[in-house]
Amino acid sequence: MLTRRLLVLATILSLASGCEDPEKEKALQRKAEERISKIQGEAAEKVAAAEKKVAELQDQLVEAGAQAKAQADEEVSKVKNEADKLAAEATDALRKARTAYKESERREFSTLQKELDELRAKAQGAQPKVKTQLDQALKDIATKKDAVRKDIDAFDTATLESLRAAKAKTDQALAQLKQAIHSARAKVP
């Protein structure tokens, strides 16, 4: 549109230059300058309006970005709080599982310890040949007993991933100890 107006003005100016009357020429030139001035004013207004609109859009964009960041920060905070809560619950559950496993294994170990004490009492009155065999069996039992204690103590440092393996290892060590005690008891008449 601006190009068309300038074309019209250029045509008017070229016609005006063809006139021989200086007054008419001045009037036409003045008119052309007024038109050019008016067109420049309109163009300046449109540019100013466009710049104002761009500024408004930029402000809206900045505001939308700030709102989005605030919402994202709020969501991150909620998720972090939830994750912290879940981590605390997991830690508490792990502690309870460790304690339960440890207590269960200690009870079984205590039962085996009583059986071992009974076996030692019987071994005191055994014949020398049997007593020698029992002494050797008791040494083996003492080694197994130390291994069980060590395995039970390992529950204190077991992670969630290693807790089941630690329990299985302790159960196996307790079974071996129980078997050793029963084998030794079978030697006592």
C-alpha cells in the first residue's frame, strides 16, 4: 500500500515538473510534500503501534515464562518432598527388616547354643574315645558358631539389595551349625 502511494506521488511530481506555471508547480509540490508527510506520519503511527504490540507480546511472554517457571519449581518441590518422604519410609522399613531378621536368627542361635551346652555337659562324662571325637566336633562347632555370629552382625550393614542374601547366608550357616551339633550329639551314647 505504501508503495502504491509513493507511486502516485511520484506521478504527481512528474506531472508537476511538466507544468510551466511556477505557482502551480509550487502548489503541486506543496501538495506532494503534504501527502508524503501524511504518509510518513501514518507509517510512523503504524510502526509505533506495531512496536507497542511487540512490546506487549514480549511482556506477556516474560510473564508466561515466569508463571511456567514458578509452576515447575512448585512441582519439583512437591516431587522432592514426596521423594524424601518415600526415602525416609524405605529407610525405616529397611531398619525394621534388619531388626526382625536379626532377632529371628538370634533366637534360633540361642536355641542351638542351649543344645550345644547340653552336649558339652554330656561330653564331660563320655568315655575317652568318644570324648576325643566330641572334642574335635566341638572345635568344628565353635568355628561354625563364630561364622553364625559374624553373619548375624552383618545384618547391621546390609542394604536393601543385600538383605535377602545376608539372611540366606545366615540361614545356611545356622543349618550347618545345627547339623554339626546333631551329628556330635549322635556320637554321645
